[in-house]
Amino acid sequence: MLLFLKSIPRLYRSARKDLGRHFPMVFSSALSIGVALLIAMLLIVVAANVNQFTNSIEEELVIQASINPTADEQTKTNLYHEIQSLDYIKNVRYSSKENELDQLIQENGDIFSQYAQEGRNPLYDIYVVEVTDPAQIDQVSQQVEELDGIQSVNYGGGSIQKLVSIFQGLRQYGSLFIVGMILLAVFLIRNTIKMTIHVRKDEIAIMRQVGAYNWYISTPFVIEGMMIGFWGALIPSLLVGIGYPLLYQNLHGVFISDLFTLVTPIPFLFWVILGLFALGLGIGMIGSYLAVRKYIRWIR
Amino acid sequence: MIELTNVTKAYPNGVHALNHVDLKIEDGEFVYVIGATGSGKSTLIKLLNGEEVADEGTVIVNGVNVGTLKHRKVPAYRRNIGCIFQDYRLLPKLTVQENIAFALEVIGMSKKAIKNRVREILDLVDLRDKARSYPDELSGGQQQRVTIGRAIANRPKILIADEPTGNLDPEKSLEIIRLLEKINHNFGTTIVMVTHDKELVDRFKKRTIILDGGYVIHDSNIGGYKSL
């Protein structure tokens, strides 16, 4: 162990020297890791932001339960209690159709004022239902809809679910693609290191002859693989490190509307970049380990 | 001490490289091993430095049974055996002093100790003025002296020389054999030298072992081809 620690600077220098010896191969391996990590990085950034969007939308999510116009006051009171007794109910609020129309006029302009006259209001009296867990909103709205005296329910679930399913698809196929790219990167590193081992076969033979331990011979190659991984991680890290804060600044932290707030760069970027480097080093280590295990097998 | 008892080694292609060889080489001896191509000389060297394992019999070197040595123990064992070859096997991108230092770096010696030891070795092989030269800037004899320097850098008890003069003219061969004698005499290093060089064997008389078809057919302390 002591010998290993003492040898680290020497092993590192040996790895660094090798990197320069066959730069084109090293460059293409680093580039392939860079591309894999770049896509991973984009997916992570999009994923984090879409998560944030869906969370903020879900927080705003309420069920609007329209009450059958024929329902009398007693039915409405009963409905109120029935809704309140359901699971995941946070709050139930009554809003008359006049109130709803006022809000409509306020939000969308005077054009709706024509409906304000007696008998012309097409809206329903409603119960505005807030739930404790946004994930249960679909189930709760179904239960509310089945209650007697409820005409219909609406919670805008369709569009949210569409967004979530698009994102899930993106995540699934994106992850598959990343796995493919990572495997390719591992393979390329393995081949680069295999070539390095071949170039240094005389040196390895002499090392064996003068009594070098196997770890002494193989460690520089693993370090070399990790250095290639490090360089690969540097490209997407720089891009996200510079690009995301710029994007955040230019969009003032929101995307299209205030509902879609972007994830603040710090500490988000710190974790993304840390992850990229960990992944790059990991790929480099595995690729080179595979080469070393096969081509510097212990022979007498 | 090197002791081979009833050693037989055959290769998968059916070639019997060594047949029932019994051999004993004492500490500090200087021994020639001679024989035609395919007589088993290379196999003998491979058995001694742990590259091959005998099919039958035992190979004991410095009290270690080489055949039963675990893989992970082989590197430590090799540190007690220096090897030099006909084709030198120097690293072309390293200078003379770096080539010698290489053998010491590998075993984890400190920088300071390496520096001192390399200086001693350069003096011994008389290449101090070539310390910063690269192998391709040296003559064959000088390159072989670097190889010898690298082989003895960590003070092995045994030095195996596989046709060290094979690529050299008589004058340079003389230099090499004198250097090996010096190492043998000054440090008590056992030297096993495989050679074809009849002139050298006749001129520097040592114990001579002759292999033929995997058998030891001659082992004499008188030395010299002419005495055979």
C-alpha cells in the first residue's frame, strides 16, 4: 500500500506521457464521452425544469365541480359535506355562477358582459375543490363527478397528463440513448487503452523482467482512461456552466409565463457538473479496466 | 544457489526442451551454458527467471522453489535475478540514466537513492559521460553495458546473460565479458552466461555446461571449447 501511494506521482506522469503519444485516438474517445455526457446533461437540465414546471402547475391545480342547475340549497349543502368527507380534500369553496362570470369578465374582458343580464348567464354554480396531494387529483375528481347533483368536473388534467407523458417518453428514450452512448464510449476507451498497451508492450515486458508488480504496470492505463473521461466531461460541463446561467439571466428566470419558473442555477449546476465528472471518470475507469484485465493479464 | 533436480520440460507442440536435467550452480560461480539452437538453453533461462514451470522435477533458486511460486510472488522473486539479452531491450525514448533508473523506479526506490545508485552503476559500466545519451546514439557494446547496468541496478544475486555478445564484434565482446567478470568478482554475483562465442569460452576459461537435445552432455570446470 505504501509502495502504491509512493508510486502515484510516477504512475500519473506515465499516464500523462501516454496521452500525448496517440492524441488522435485519445481525442476521439474524449469526444465520444463528451457527446454522451452532453446529451445526458441536456436531458438532466430539461428534466429538472419540466419537473419544476409540473410541480408548480400541480400546486395551482384545483377541481371545478359544476353543480346541476336544478339542485336546491339543501342539495348544495349536502354536496359540500359529501365532498369534504372524501379523501385528500384540502379545501372546498362555493362560487356562484354570478361570481364566476365576474371573474371571467375580469380576466377576459368586457365581451363577456353581455351575459351579465338576468337569465343569460350560461355558467354553473361551482364548488372549487383543492386537494392535499396533486397526484390524486384525477381520482378525487372522478369521485366528485359521481356525486348526485354534480353536472361535471374539470381540472385541466388532460393537458398536464399530456405534458407529463411527453416528458416521460423523452426521459425513457433519452435514457436509452445515453446508455447506448455510454457503452460506445466505454468501448472506445477500451480500444484506446488496448492500443496504448500494445505500443508499450516492450516496456511492459521489461517491467515484468525487473520485477514490477502487476498493479504497477496496469495503474497508469487506468489513470489514462480516467483522464480521457475527465476531458470528456469538461466539454458539457463548460457548456452547461456558462450556457445555463446565461439562459436563466436572459429569460429572467421564467419560461413563457410566470407559471414556468426555471430552476435557479445554484446549487443545481453544482450537482449537474459534479455528476458529469463522476460519470466521465467512471466511464474512463471501466473502459480502461476492461482493457487492462484482458491485455495485462498476469502471465509468468 | 541454483539447483535443478531431474527437470523435464516439454511444450504443447511436443518438443522436449529439457530432459531429466540435474544441475547445481553454487553462489558466486561464473558458468557458461553452450549448445546448438533447440538444445534447451532458452528453456533453462525461462525456468530460472520464473517464466516457465517445469513439467517434472524441481528448480530451486536461492532457496525458492520456482515451480510452486505463486503468481503474485513472482515479481519479488525476479528482483533477485538480473537478465540481459542479445538484443539489449532498452527503452528507446529514455536516456541511459533513465533506462537504469527505470528498474529502480519499478521497485519503488526513493528518488535520492535512485540518483545515487544510478551514478554508481554508470561508473561501474564506464558510461558516465553517456548518461544523457539515448540508446540509438550508442554503439552495440555501450548499449549492452547499459543493459548490464539496468540488470544489476537492484543488486540481484544472480545474473543471467542470454548471448550477451551475440551482436558484438570481438573487441566489444571482450569488454562485456570483462565487465561481467568484474561484477562476478566484486559483488559475488552468480553469472549464468548462454553463449555461442567459442573464442570467449576458450579465452576466459570457466565452468562450461553443454546442452544437446535437452540433455546435459558435458559439465566441466576445466572450461574452453578446446578441452571438450
